[in-house]
Amino acid sequence: MIPITKLRSGSTFERQGEPWRVVTYKHVHLSRGSGTITIKARNLKNGNVRSLTFRSGERIEEIDVERRVLTYLYKDGEMLVFMDPKSFEQSMLSVSVVGNESDFLAEGQNVTVLVWDEKILDIELAPKVTLTVSEASPGVKGDTVAGATKDVVLENGKSVRVPLFIKKGDRLVVDTRSGEYVERAG
């Protein structure tokens, strides 16, 4: 058991027999009395996000989650398929649990996964990923107003707004938290 004040964004804990992961953490302390901690946490079994409030003196059961690097293979219906590069053992994870993070997976990409009781619970993406542009319309000459952008489609099917000079085949760095274009990869 750990004090609730030790939780931070990304921490994992158990509540009512279910594994949870902290998305946001906020500690509010008024001038008198004890403070309250409000967290937004995602259930790692079904992907639901809930807001939970605790008093600062409460304790919670922290869970040890093993982090493994697996290779993302493909999407099979509503399941994501991963492979252990050492043992070649395949594991599956529901798209509904991962949420929008699945938009940034590319076949053959190494991904850190969270494993608890030998079951994959979630994935941890890097803050930025590099993806290739698969479809891009040409930039129109004369359409050069400051900050002019266009939509392109990336190798994983995700659409992103980019500057006009980006063309098919370019490799782009995309922020996985916001889904926005960062820069062209060298």
C-alpha cells in the first residue's frame, strides 16, 4: 500500500480488483483541513476513463506492471496483434482498451507494453513517432499565405495537417499526444 500522494501521471494501481493507470493528477489543498487528490484514471481492462477523488491520507494498492518491448504486427478486426521478438510468441490487445493511441502504430514498430498477470494491459507510446506520408495532394502555387496547410494521409491511415511543401514519401514526426505534425524527419 502506498499513500495516494505518491501517485503521478502514468502510475498504476489496483482498485476494486481492477488495474488502473493515472492519466492526470491534481492535488488541491485548502487553507484548513486536509487536501483532496483528484485523478483521472483509465481502467486497463476495459479502457473506461473515470474521475476519482481521494483524501490526502488515504492509501492505495500499487501494482507492479512489467514493461516489455514487443513488435506490433497488424490489426485483426478489433484486436491489435503483437509479437515478442525473442520467443516469437504472439499476444493480442483490444483496440477499445488502447483508444486513440492505436492510430500511431505502424506495422513492424517496437512498442513498450504493460504486462500484469501475464496479460497485456496497455501500450506506452513515445511522445513522438516517425511515419511516412502515403497520400498527399500537391501544394497549389500561389496558395502561400503564412501558415498555409493541407491534409495528408500517413502510412497508418491517420490524416494530419501539414505545411504545403510536404509530399508523398516524406517521413514526418508526429506528436502522439495531440496528433499534430511536428517536423519533417531527416
